[in-house]
Amino acid sequence: MLPTSSIAMATYNGEKYLQRQLDSFVEQTVLPNELVVCDDGSTDKTVEILHHFAKTAPFPVRIFQNDRNLGICANFCKAFSLCEKDVTFFSDQDDYWFPQKLEKVLKVMETEPEVGLVLTYDQRVDANEKPVWMPSLAALTSDLKKENSIRTLFRHNRYVWATHNMACRTSWRERIMREKQLPVCIDTWLFRVMGIASHVRVIPEPCCAFRRHGENATSHSRGEKNLLILLYRSVKRHCDIYRMYGRYLSWQEVVSFFQDKSPLDEEILAEYQQITAHLRARIEILTHFWRRPWFWGRELFTGRYFRYSTKCVCDIFSDLFAWPQKLPQELERKE
């Protein structure tokens, strides 16, 4: 028998595309056992659409309205905490799922009880649901056929796994979620923590449409059309010491999270420690000028740029030529 399933959905002023996503839940070949929605203070018709859907949905719909705006990460964490079924799927408000998404994922969960996290591909589309360009996953797919595990994903670390790609066994929730606020978005936290704590599997085919309409919560363009402005923003983000330091701290949090625990995969934990060391070295590169060649050369010749950088060539050249930045003393004292 297939495991039961919950869908954890976070909404905020999503009336434009919400109904399309809700309809895709009803079109699933295996229906969910519940839909849990946390609305983050919408001022449009989002809540009205949800309540109307709840009246006719062929499964229970539980709607929670936050007293104050929590932000997308905390809102997803709240929705996850309220799910009661065996497997929790995470849903954005502006995508839509292909009919066999739940069935395919739940079959993996049924046949492999040791698996705690299942990932799926997505098809990126524009606001009008027309497919748009996306990175080729042919190499990853080929490698997954040989070994479907977190180790394979490490060799292809340039692909980002978002909440809509994820389904987590709910029984892991109390062991992997922290009492205090997560240092990163919930999708990043789940991917990193479950990579150590449990087995991870990938279904190497698109199971949902990921709508990129320029106003997504994770979009950096926000509808900007000017290519020069977009390039400036990209370079600024790429060389920003605050962003680099934030990435370093977030990886350090994962390593610290498992210091007093017995992780399933010590090898992956060791990889995480290497990533943390690499990011610390890149901070040293950005904050020094005369000592930069030493730190930069070490990361280059040890191969850590090639293994742990998400944008390998860009990282190598931007670190070498970026203007030195000073890490504020209050941040240095946090370590």
C-alpha cells in the first residue's frame, strides 16, 4: 500500500496562478490525503480562492492564516509542522504539477523505506506556460542510472533543488528541523541535512512545471528588462562578501547540527566540512590583497574550486580580480 501524503503549501498574494496549481492537485492519479495551506497575510483573493476550493476538493483542506507576515521560509516551516501524513510534498502557489507526480514519488517511498527524501526534475515555463530554456540534465540523468544517491548529486552541484522538487518522509521532521529559525531556506536545509541523515533518491524526469514569471519570491530580476542592470546585479551579488559569509555560516550550521549526533553518512559530512573550509578560504581571498595569491592558489590547485564552487570558472576569476572588501568586526565576532 502506498504511503499517505500531505501537501504543504505556502501562499502570499498568489491569486493570479493559484487556481491552476490547486486544479493540478485534483488531477493527480493518486490523490493527496490532505492539503495544508499557510497564508502569510494575503491582501488579494488568495484566501477566498482557497476556501472555495476546500468546499469541493476530494480531500481535506486545512487553511491557516498567519497573524503576521512570517516570510516564505518560516511560512513553509509552519506548513511542514502541521502536516500529519506519511510523506510531505512542498508546493509553491504559482506552479502546476503533472498528473503522476504523487504516484511516482510515493512508489519510491513504498519500495525503499530507507529513503527519507525524494527529488524530481521540473520543466521551467513562463507566465503563459510556454517552456523556457533550462540547463541540460543529461549528464546528471546518465550518472543517476549508475548510482542514484546524494554522492551523484554532489558531482553535479550546479543544479539547485527547490521545495517544489521535494518530498520528505514526515517522520524525519522532528529529527531534522531546528527549534530556532533555519539559517537558509527550507529547501536548502532539507537537501543538506537529509543528505547526511537519510538516503536520497531522484526521479530523473519532470514532474511539475516551474513557472518563472519575473515576480517569483526567489527571483533576482523582479521583472527587470535592462541587460546591463541585470549584469550589474549579478556581478554585485557574486562578489558580495556579506553573501559569501552568509553561505559560509549556513554550511557551518549544518556541520554543527550533526556534531552531537550520529549521522548516517560520515563521508558526506566530511564533504560538508570541506565546503565550509572552501568558503572560509574564499572569504580570506575577498578580504586580503597581498595574501590573496596564496589563498587563491591553494583553492585552485587543491581542486576545491572545481569540486565545491557552483559557478566554477566565474568564481575562479571573480575571486582573483574582485576589489578587496572588509568583513565587519561584528560578523567576525560571531564565529
